Amino acid sequence: MLNPYEIRKDFPIFKRKIDGNQLIYFDNAASSQKPIQVLEAVKDFYETSYANVHRGVHTLSQEASELYEEAHREVAKFISADSMEEIIFVRGTTEAINLVTYTFGLRELTSQDEIIVTLMDHHSNIVPWENLSRIKRFRIRYVGLTKEGLLDYKAFNEAINSRTRMVCVPHVSNVTGIINDLKKIVKSAHDYEALVLVDGAQSVPHMPVDVKELDVDFLAFSGHKMLAPTGIGVLYCKKQLLENMEPFHGGGSMIKQVKYDSKSERCIIEWNDLPWKFEAGTPNISGGIGLMEAVKYLRKIGMENIEQHERELTRYALEEFNELEKIQIVGSKDVSIKSGIIPFLVENFDSHDIALFLDNFGIMVRSGFHCAQPLHQQLGIRHTVRASFYLYNTKEEIDKLIETLKQL
Amino acid sequence: MRNKQTMPIQQYIARIEETCGEEKDFIIVLKYEKKEEAINKILKNATLIRSISGIIYDLKFQKASFRLYKNGKIIFKKLKDKKEVETLLENLLS
């Protein structure tokens, strides 16, 4: 079991007071805070080893390249990928999903095909597919939710068929925290030879995720939700698929050669090796190094311990919320299928009212749709307030949240 | 030459956030260093409907109902667009 009080010492931001109140940060599903180890790794890189990566022959470029490649290897190890060739650094989950949409989707999907997207998905796993389907005319079949906010597996089984080429699904809902049964979904999809794209933004930072065990084809996640800086994220993809996919962005670094052919008056292009084929231009080197340090930090604490800690906080918070008459928890309260995200409503108040009220006490929660408007429509609610936990949160902070809500 | 019409907004407002969705809310963040002055002006110009825990003030001004928070934030609901919010704020903070 981890000790959040020890962990908090690594996070300089928790010294911060907001209008005299001790900061309580319950907006971890949106973004996490950063430990000193990550901040110093980034600072140290800029102070001692900074240069552009790849194809520089000088010492600094060699050092920067080695660090940047090591970051890919660390991330591969973190999610049990076969090698760093399967790890593409992107800006975040959104860019990772767009990469799949505009490489695999643009080249492979036709008007005869179908894909499955869930109404539990974040807008970032809906909008790119809607955009592309307007060009390529493939059909999107949406799978809805049950009253408890769980994915409707019956509807999923009815939606999937021999035309399905891709299944897009969140591992964990960013609103309800419900953990989807990926093994079941992947098996059904693969039975129909469909690929599976998983939005792992809310799972990879919070629980052990093993891509081989889950057998997912694509996994997208963001660094900033797992202690790393903003602007760095990951697309995991099985090597065999990546080898056959065309690049997303074109430019420097992602080619082996660009040779002008005077006969055809064209440039003949040879793609670089994986994963560089998908990383055009100067990448976010310091972000990658920050992500590597974040991954090392998380691994040292242990993802099982983090998952257990968050589950205990969630169980405790749900019990305490139960004492408040005006509060309604949205979705299932079963902690065995939930991560550390609690969406709730307060009688006679809108979600933004509650977030603004809590802000007066230094308590940071998120309000609104959380970029998941269809999910709210499915559950028949306008907005939700979302409290989301991470490794540094404590039961005392939950007590403060409850005490503050009692004032309403 | 300063535009007198937009002066209160420039003087007191740090940000106007528009929420997404069909029914938009507008969240106004007052400039930290001017928030006490702005809050006093708002409380003077608007009609107080009720106060909740000394933190939230339910107020009415012209035809708009809104909430003012002690830490310098305001939420307007059911307004047409940002222009309407700006016009209200200009009058409210004059």
C-alpha cells in the first residue's frame, strides 16, 4: 500500500494555498500534477544535454538522441509492448487517435465498411471518425450505455458484424470511471477480424495495463495525465500494423531518403524505420524525457499500489457521499468496476455552480460535459461535477470536500 | 483614445469562459487585483435575491439572474451569446 503523505512531498504544488486554503486537487482525470523528479529531469536536460535529436553527429545531439530513444524503451516496458518500435510519441491521446483515423482510416476504410464507436467515448474518439466518415462514407455504429452507465454489451454484440473494421472504445470512462471489459471486446472484434483502438487516457495512468495480455491493436494515452509534461502522449500499435500503415505527417526525420527523379519529375521517398516513420519534424524531446521520468516514478511506486489506493479512496468517498442527502452519484457505485472518478450532482445546483463554490475553498473539481456530451445524453443529465483521484490524494481531502458540500 | 464603452470589461474582467453544449453558461473571472472593487460595484448595482454560506450571491440585474462568488467569479446562464454577456457586464460594472 502506498503512502500518499510521503508521495505528496515530491509534488511542489501541494505547498500552494488558494486564497488561504490548502490546495485540494481532484481534477486528475483532466490532468495530473508533476513530481519534482519529472520537473528536474526536464530542467536538467535543458541545462546539460539539450540539442536536436537524430542525425546530429555532435556530442549533445548524441546524448539527446539516446535519452529520447530511452524514453520510448521505458514507455514500451511500462505497457509491456514488444519494443520501442511500437511506441510513437505524439502530442496526446487526441493526436494519437487522429493518427489512426487519418492513416489506417483514410487508406483502409470504404463505404462498404463499418466501425463501432461507443457513446461512452470522449469527443476525441468520436469527432475524428465522424469527420472521416463524411469523406469516406463508412458507417459508424454507436453502442450505448445501460442505466448504470455501463457499456451495453448486448448492443455491442448486435452491432458488430462482418463489415466491422474497427472498434473504438475507452478503457475507462472519463466521466463515470467505469472500466470496460476489454478482453471481451477485443475477442469479439478479433473474431470478426476487426481492429481495436483503445482510448487509454484514463487507464494507463491509474492501473497496470499490459497491451499483450489485452491484445489491443492500438492504445492511445497522454503523458500529462500521468505526471509528465503537457504536449507528449503515446500511440502504441502492433508492429505488423505500423509496418503496413502510411505515415501521418510528412517532413524531416520520418524518411530515409527523398530522392529527386528527373525522369518522372517526382521525389522518390523511402520511409524511416519504426517508430520514427510516424514522428515527423523535431519532436517534443523534453516532453519525452519528462514522460520517461514519470513512467519510472510510477513504476517505482507500483501500478497495482496506485490502483489499490485509488480504489480505497473511491470506496471511502462513495460511503461519505452517501451521507449527503442532496448529492446524487451518477452511474454505478460498484468499486470493483470503477476507477477513481466520481461524477455527482447536487440538488438545485448546476455542475458549474458547484465547481465555482468548491473553488472558494481551494478544492479543484471539474464541471460540465468533460468532452463527453453523448454520454450525458445517454444518462439523461445535463452536466456532472467530477471529482477524480490520483496517487497523492488522501481521505482527509475527501473529508474536506464532504464538509464543504454540507454547507450548501 | 480609450473606448469608454468597453472600459469596465478591460478594467475588471480577466476572462470570459463559454461552456460547451446546447445551453451555454458564461463564466466570468474578475481580475484578481480588482476583484473586491468589482464585487462591490456588482453588489451595489444588482438586486440580491439570496446569499448562500456567504460565498454565493444570487443576484438579478435587468432581466438576467446570475451568481457571484466571493472569490471573484460570476456565472451567467441562459444568455444568448458573448455579446449579451459583455453588454450586461459593461452596465453592471459601470
